Amino acid sequence: MPLVSIRNVGKIYRSRKGDVAALEDINLDIEASQFVSLLGPSGCGKSTLLRCIAGLDQPTSGDIIVRDERVVEPPASLGMVFQRDVLLEWRTVLKNVLLPVEAQRLRVGDWADRARALLKLMGLSGFEERHPWELSGGMRQRVSICRALLLDPSLLLMDEPFGALDALTRDEMNLELQRVWMQHKKTVLFITHSISEAVFSADRVVVMSPHPGRILTAIDIELERPRTLAIRESALFLQYTRHLRQVFQDMGFLRGEPTRPGHEGATSDAA
């Protein structure tokens, strides 16, 4: 059985100005320990779908099943990372990571060693007593990932977590995320607008159509791990990105993208 099963899910936002269909007939299975990238144009309902899986919003129709239970509230063993790190500026790095423990009314002392171990895993040893305002953007997101992993969730939902970072820091964070994922083998659903990031990160890339969001296609990524940044220059990587770019062109996006002979597969983040 898949860890996450989404069946015939639709979501309609109702207002006085008229109903807006955000999602329609979404069907998707996510296997345990699988890394799935969710790719699609802005406004296609990616974040809405993520919120429904997280139990933060309810679909208008259909069912979402996580570990054989229908989602009506945030599932147990769930971690979530947002585009913004949402750290509390007045708390130290260590205390930010320990926040889920306090929210669950668990003994903070029982989890402090794990919090420090996660910070070490993410290259943040020595920053435990620093405050978020003393960190770079990439370091702040590492803290937010540590916080999401603290209670050892089986499912990790990531809503474009690196979208606000510069290109070099984003590359570094993708490498760090891969390293952590390979060590802990969490089930990950990762939203991104970047074709190359989706292919680099995932075992499977799922593409959503413009609103109302539907699952348009899904492709398995058969690239060996661990993946280095150099893999983005390989023929197979370029084949995947070329295919996905064509999917977006067929939807009416990327029409103005110039091509040069011999560079048809150059990766693009314009999706």
C-alpha cells in the first residue's frame, strides 16, 4: 500500500464573486521512502494540494489517505517545510528546532540531543545558541528542515523551500537535502517551479496542469544516487528536462524560449 493515496480530490474555493476550482480529479499515490517532486505553473494548486495532504485544508470532494487513515486533521508523523523558514527571531536556533516538542508537550530535555545531532547533520554545529537574524538565508532553511525532522516524521512535505535562495545556495541546499534524505529515507513531496531542481531531487516528477489543477503526467527519474551537480550535464538528465520542458510548451508555457543548435536540452527554471 502507498504511504499517501489521493483519490478523486477536488477543491473549490467559494466566494461572493464566484466559485474558483483550485483542484479537480487529483489521483496520486506516493510510496514509502519515495522522493516525489511536484512541478507546475503558478496558481495550479500545488500548495493547495499540499495543505490538504497536511490536513491544514479540506478537499471539497474525494479522499486523501495517509497510512491507511483518511486525513481530516494533520496526520501523525508529519513534517512540513515552507518557502519561508518561519523561524521565531527571539528564540535561539536550538530552541527553534525544539519548538515541535513544546507544541506536543513532550519533555524538551529528552529531545535536545537529537536536535543537536540534526543541526550537526546540516552543518550547523556551533550555531545552537545563535538567533535566526544572525544566519544566512540558507542556514535559516537548514534550521527549518531540522525542526521538521525533529520528531522523526515518516512524511515530509516541502512547499518550494529553496525558492527564495540565490542559485549557489539553492544548489548547496539540494545537495544537503539529498544527503539527509539518503540517510533517513523519509517520504518526501517537494514542490518546485524549477524543472532542473525537480529532476535532480526526485525519484518521480509529477506535473500539474493550470487551474483547475490536475495531474497531467508523471515520469520516473532513473538517475543513480548520490547525485552530484555534474549530473545535470549528463545526456539522461537533459533528456528528462527536455521532455518536461516540452510538456510545459504543450500547455502554452515557455513559447518564447530561444533554442540554439545542440542546446535543446539546456536546463531551465522557467516553470
